[in-house]
Amino acid sequence: MLVAEGAAPARTLRVLVVEDQGVLRNGLRWLLSRVSWVERCAGARSADEALLLARSIAFDVALVDVDLGAESGFDVAHRLAGLPHGGPPVVLISAESGSELVELVDASGALGFVSKPDLSGDTIRNLLAHADSER
């Protein structure tokens, strides 16, 4: 369940959800919109939609489903990273566990992987804090 546990981050965040299934995409957006430290949450159902949004809005993080039907979330992560400003940091998500995806996640350049059942406000915040500390 997505909840906002713990202390809020120092700034509000803009989040992009890339998920091909409308019910899941809209559900994640709805839940994230209720997290106090999320300033804006947009959704995309494909790589092309994600790139269009990311060119016009400076998202702080993109939650990208690994399986986007005909597309791969790994490809989306690479395409977002190829944007002129580097694109938003990507957290790959899936209903599957990440154990069989470790090498692919590492090679994708993503901040990390979170299974959808484990997705929470704290998880996103912790991944972003880890990425900020490595800069």
C-alpha cells in the first residue's frame, strides 16, 4: 500500500507514473496525490507519452512499470535518461519480485526496483535520498 510514513522530504516532488494499465496508473496517481510531499503526479501509458511529459515537466522521479505490454520499462528508463536534461531518476516497479531482474535493473541505470506490493512513500523517499547522497 502506498502511504506517506515518516517525515516529509525537504522539498515537494513531481512524480511521473508510467503504467500501461489504466486502473493501476490512475490508482497510483490517486494514492500519490494524497501524499503531502507530492506536488504533482502525472501518468503516461507508453514510452512516447512519458517522453512527451518529461520534456515539458521536470519530474523528480519516474515510477516505470517493467512490463508495459508491447514495451519494456527498461527501454523507457534508457529513453528517459537520453533526454537533453538527463530525464528524471527512474524507479522500476513490477508486480513480480525483483530477484530475477537484478542484472537488468542494474544495467538500466535506474535508482532501483520496488515490487508494487512494497511501494510506499518511504520507499520512494529512501531511494531518492540515496541517489542524492551519491551525487
